[in-house]
Amino acid sequence: MSGEYTDAQLTAYIQQYRERFEAIETQLALISEKLGLPYENPNDAEVPAEVRELARAGKRLDAVKRYRSLTGASLDVAQDVVSKL
């Protein structure tokens, strides 16, 4: 029947859009940096300020550890979050 999707199809579509939005946000951040314009990635707002500060200070390992302790996230998730800061 037309218009019906499986969970797998919906998950795949959502993942495609997430990847596209992430690519657009990355490009926007690069353009903003080149132009000297401030750009606050909306995803960064969900990360505790303390973790953002550690990451921006070049203390990525400390940022990962702190993110994990504050959120209970797995190592893989914490590393992914910090790598995007």
C-alpha cells in the first residue's frame, strides 16, 4: 500500500537527513569561521559548558571523561560528542 513505510525505511530516511544536516552545519561553521562571524552550533548547546570549555582548551580526553561522568554516556558516544565540538 502506498504511503506506508517500515521502521527500517523510516530509520534510514532519518539517518540520511541527520547526516545532511550535520554536513550543512559543518560547512556553515567553516564559512562563519572564515568570515570571522560567530556561529554557535545548536548541538553544542546540549553539551555541558564545562565539557565545551575543556574541549576548546585542547583537553579532549578530560572533556570525554567529564562528559561521561556528567551524562553516563558510553565512551563511544562521549568521544563522538567531544570530537564535534
